[in-house]
Amino acid sequence: MALKRIDMRIGIIGGGAAGSYLAIRIKEKHPSFIVTIIEKNNALLKKVSVTGNGRCNYANLGSTINKYHNDTFANNVLKHLPAEKLSLIFEEMGIHPYRIDNLLFPVSLSAQTVLLMLNKRIEALGIKVVLNQEFIDYQKEENVFKVKTSEDVYAFDYLIIATGGAAYPQLGTDGKVYDVLRKHGYNITPLSPSLSPIKVKENTKKVSGQRVKARVSLYQNDILYYQEDGEVLFKDDGISGIVILNISQKINELKDKNNVTIYLDLANDKSSIKKENYIQYVPPKVAQYLLDNNLDIHALKYTFKSFYDFNIAEVTSGGVNINEVNEHLESKKDSHLFFAGEVLDVDGMCGGFNLMFAFACGELISDCIED
């Protein structure tokens, strides 16, 4: 009878949502394993601190269908950690849920609570945390991964890449990991900002800072592709707001970005409004903008120009192609090498979906790590 190895070395590159949660779940299931998180920042979970406008919407109890790029793949991962199960696991860590519609937040409505409780659990489990070291490369030698950082070399039996994508480089996710992975022969789907404000060809400067309720319709070649109601924020050279961030995710799904237009109906519940009455339905500054430009309150047309850059975008579209991994998120090239979270070519809409996917990746991989 073969003896089980009790000192299995697990290396996790990236201490964001996926990496931190994964480390906790592996250590809970295998207390004897030596689990190490290598993080380039001076603290774990920095990007989590800004999610949900600092309130951390960590799960969504509604449907997850048609909420993701590579939706079937994402939903197969999510089966391993439904929102209800995640909520119970978080509850045990001291992250008590507060529900707003289908959205789950910590009861404190502060992302700092999530950070503190996850860090507390990491410390209690004795997980090793290596900070301020950038991942440079890895080599696999006789089933051992030799990981080189900016400061040292580490040896692991399992290696998980959970570095995030290229969005929010100011918080450490600068996309450099993809250069390393390309060198190892991985197919990287081209990167693009997602959940991003949108720059448009039309002039919006005169209503910059104004907020309106609208039905937002996305068209390509005059064919309706997606529609959603929500609040729109005008910017100097474009439009923003949660509904627009979701529209950006849908634009990324299009094979090309030509002839893409966005229509705003600022009074969807009213069939016909005379121009002199626009001021009754939208802020005065917006009403004057409509009149000055001879615009229809029911059909403001904007032509897609580009996304804002990765400094503004919330997540990354693109990444490690899903055909590079099996159903357990393990590399098809290298056994015992896994990918978790935003580093993969999966991105979701607003509403906790991206964090849910990150945590679900952690749950799935933790079930696949063996003695």
C-alpha cells in the first residue's frame, strides 16, 4: 500500500480573490500540506478592496446563465460553488451576508470586512504568504515546479496561476503573466478592457457628470444585440454607469467592433413627449442638450469608438484560452499546473459574477489537489 505524502507543496501565484480563497480551501481540506501564496503587492486582496464600490458584492443569488463570456465553461465551474454554498462558507469565516435584491454583500457593507476575515483565516491556517515578489518564470523538472520570483526560487509539487488579468494595473494586475505563459506555448486570447466606460464619437462634454435613467440598446449593423435598463453617467468623451459597463462586456463578445451603436431611451415608459416638455423627464442640463442638438429623448444614438483603458476597466476580456485547460482547470500541457480566476478567458457582467467565478475556481481546484 502506497504511503500518502503529507508534506505536499502547493504554490499559488497571486493573492487576489481566487488565490486567497483557494489557499484557504486547500489547507482546510489538507491541513498537512504546505501552502504558499506569492504576491507581488505588499498585501493580499488589494483588488477585492475596490469591488462593488468598496462594498464587495461577492455573490449573486440570481441566474448565472448568459452572464459570462465563455458562458458554458464558466457555469460548469460555478456548479462547484453555488452562491448559497459560498455564503455558508463565508459565514463560517465571519463574513455575514447582507442581501440587496439578488446581490450578497458583507453585512458591514465594507470590502474591508472581507479582506480582514480572509486574511485572518489565512493566518490561522498557517498559510505562508510571500509579499513584494514578482513572478518571473517557472520550469518543471521531474514533476517539481521551480518558480522564479524577483527575489528567490521556490519548489512546488502543484502550481496554480491566479494572477488576475490586465485590468487595474495600479493594483498589481498588469498582464505581465501572459508574456510568461506565451513563452511556455499557451494560447492567449487577445486582451481587452471589460466592464469599462465607453468612448463614443459623438460630443458628450456639455452633459459630462449628468446621470439619467435609460433603456440602453446595443446594435451592430442595425441589429439589436443586447438591451438593459439602468443609470447612465455622461463623461467628457463617452458614457458610463453599470448598464454601460455591462454593454462593454457584450461589445467584447462581438467578432468585430465595426458599426456598433448604442441607443438611449430616456423616457421608456412614455410613448410620446413633446420637445418643450423634455425638462419634465430629464435633468435641465440634459434637456437643453437634447434641444440644442435636435436629439430625440427616446433615441439618443451613440457610435462606439473605444473602451477606456485598463486603468479604468474593472476586469479583463481575454486571457488563457479555455481550450488550454481541462474541466478541472488543469493545464493540458502540464499536469499539476492549474489556472484560476481572471487569468482565464472568462469575464462576467456586473453583480458579483466575476468574484463568484474566482471563488468557484478556487473551490474546484481545491477538490482536485491530491495527496
